[in-house]
Amino acid sequence: MIKSFAQDIAKIEVGKDWPYSFVRRNSDELGCTWFDGFDIARKRADNASRYRAYYELIGEKIEKYDILPCNTYNVDEKGFLLGVINRTKRDGNRSWITFLACVCQDLTALPPFLIYQGKPGQVQDSWLTEFDPEHQAAFFTTSETGWTNHELGKEWLIGVFDRFTKEKARNGRDYRLLITDGHSSHVNMDFLEWCDQHRIIVAVFPPHSTHRLQPLMCPFGPLSTAYTNQLIQWTAKTQGLIGLSKREFWSLFWNAFGSSFSAENIASGWKRTGLLPFDPEVVLSQIAEKTEDESESGDSSVDSLALQQPTARDLRRLVDKNELLRYENQGLRETIFHEKQRRMRGKALKDYLFDRVDPNSAQVFSPAKVAQARLKKAAMETQKQEEALEKERQRRQAKEARQQEREKNRQIRKELKRKNQKKCRKWDPISVAPQTREKSPGVRDEIVVAISAPPEPTTAPEHSKSPNIKLRKDPKPALTTSSRPKKPSLAVERDQEMVVAMRGLARSGRHRKRPRWLDDCEVD
């Protein structure tokens, strides 16, 4: 805490040994003769004189500023390791979620403030699939470590604490008392200056004394037990096939929070710490009557956690096999459902809310903001669906237009072919071939035309007009080969007959560049 104050005032980072030197140099002004390290065990912090000074300070501030019970609050944080049962130490290899809780002496609790581990401002919508903003109240944010920091502490102070407590304090005219530990997220210059400007008095517990003096320790114990039971049930239901993720955390946490932060547990916390009704002897008498068995004077929640460890293991080992078989199919179905939900990639809620200029700044999403983000997300998804339908409609229209164009071109080609065939029929010789002539193999038709014998030329006649006409001295059968000619042939027989052999039924290949319908009309 001293190091944090020094860095805020000097605007530079001090060394790790500077707080020790500062306390040693100013021991008279600070009112202490020795310094407690942060790693001192809690049992060494049990000091009656120190606790008595704390209660005297609290009573003095309550009387001086006329602070009512409805304006007295206690705030603290509790961490959760995903998938770990009754784990109290932080583990950097697992995803960490911090729960910032605050209770009032009027037996009410502020909405939970959850800090997920992730990039700042990157709260994923997939984490809040089970969150109902109409019936559930909570605030969500992220940090790199999943723990609180200066910025998130101030965001909670303004966005949650002041928002839900200002009305009971007559819109800020009455003083409010906020009791907290010495964590730097709650005790720094920005935090304290804002509290001073808005009539909020911050009281800090003595070091390592929360197990004795903090009212939230009573609700935190049942919260750990309830969350552990929820996790065991979820593990048994899914048969341990999938691990707990941020997507499933909210439903387990909310059920545990509702059962543990009851009016009875909150009242028990204030009464056990001697703050409601105000009676310091409730705590001081326990220290005075401490027996030799000092291990029992530790935190009750630590004892309960120690007892719960073997109990949790035994419960997991003694799960009835018949019960597992009965719920096996249902558990497998739920496992598949959760696994499918987990594979769906989430999107940051801030992508739907553009109320911040700096994307890396702390952003807290209230139930109203979550509902607003969901509405905008639904509108964007509807717009995407409409755009997809419009693209599909345009694609179908383009396909139909192409089909119509192809059909139109086919009709044009068909009409041109018909006209050309009609013209070709006009060019054919107007005569009827005798039907007695035998057709050559591979030949579709034969036309025999009688012509007069040409005079005997003295020189070789020119055959420029009929390049394919051949004069034969000996009669030969017409096209007796098995292979049909590639083009129509014209033969002149000796008996004054001209035989025109037309192409067979087969057509040439499609690789030819000339249109196929021209082959039917070609005569060389």
C-alpha cells in the first residue's frame, strides 16, 4: 500500500525495498516500531490492541459523520479457478475469474462484479449465453490476469457502488462508509480522491485480519461450498468428458451466489465481526480467551475448506454406478451440446457498442449494456441474413438470365441451320437417281445423273471447275471401301453416268472450327 501511494505521488516506480526503508526512517511519525511483512501468518496478526484501535476508529467515524447502517458496506474479492474444486491459491496456468462482492448492513448485496481473464475490453458474447439481463443483475469485464487493478477498481466504484448506493444516501448528501482490505485496487490515490469528493469514507482492515474482521467471510464460505457442489454435479452430469470453461461458469456461479448471499448469511457476517450491532468484544473476547490450540483460531473458512477436501474426493469416488448409468444418456447429450457450444467462436461485446474511444481501456458491461449488445447483434445478424438472401436471389436471376441467353442463341443457330439447309437443297441437281444402283458401304445416298459424252480433246482438259472429278478408263465399283470419305466425292463413269456419293450419317468431330451444319451442305 505504501509503495502504491509513493508511485502515485512521485509518478515514478520505486524499488522493492523502498517501503521497508521508508517505514524505518519514519517510524515515529507512522506510530509503529516494526514492520509486518506481507507473508506473516494470520495467527501472528491476532493482536488485541490492534483490533481495539480499529474498532475505536470505526466507531469514531460512524458517530462523527452520522453514518447509518444502510450506508455501511464491506467489499472484497474472491477468485475462482475454472474446473478446480476448493482451490484457494492462484495458478497462472489456469484461467482465473475474480468475483468482487459488496454487502450492506441492511442485509442486501450489490450485483456481482466478475473479472474474466482476457484482453482488456474483450468480453466475449459466448461467455454470457446463459446470462438473462431481464432477471439477473451482474457486471462483466476483463483483465490480462483476471485480477483487479487500479482502473477496474475505480470502474467498480463509479459504475456499481455509487450507482446502487447513492439513492439510499439521499443522492450523495449522506456519508457512506466502505470497509475494505489494503489491496491496491481499492487503496490508491485516484480511488481515495474520488471517494473524498463524493462523501465516501474508506476504512482499511489491519494487515492479515480479514479472517477476524471481514463480514464477507461468512457468505464466502457457503459460496465456496455451493460452487463446489455445482461443479461436482456438472462433472458427474457430463461424465468428466469435457472441462469447465468460461461459457459454463456463469450458470454454476449464479446458482451458488443466490444460495450463499442470503440475508441470513450477510447478517451473520456483520454480527460475527461485531459491527451490527456494534460490539467489539465479540472479536476481542475470542482473542483474549484463545487456548493453547492456536490452530483452531484460524480462519473458519480455511477449516471448512480443509474438511471439504476429503469430503469432495469421497463424494466423487462414491458416486453410485446405477445412478450414473441411469443418467448416462442424458449426460452424453448434454456433453455433446456443451462441446458444440464451446466450438462456436464468440465475438467481443464491445464490437457492438462503440461508446469508447480507447479499445484497451477498462470496459464494464452492465445488464443494460449486455441487452443492448444482444439487440444490436441480433440486428446485425438479421441484416447479414437479408444480405445473403439478396445475394442468393441475384445469383439465381443471373443464372436464369444466362440460361435464357443460351436458349436464345440455340434457337438462332437452329434457325440459321434450317435456312442454310434450305438454300443447299436448291443448289442440288434436279434429277432422280435410279433406285437399282447398289449403295456403297459407308455411303448415305447416291444420285445418278445421265450426261452426254464429252468430245475427245487433243490436249488434256482443264478441270478447274470440278477439282475432284476423276476420269477412269476401266469401270470400277463406286466406293467399295469400308471407310467413308471425309468429303462428298464425284465420280464420272464410262457409261455416261455421274454418281454423286453423299456423306454418311456420322459427323465429323467437334474440334473442327467450322460449324457442323455447314458440313451437311458442302459439296466439292
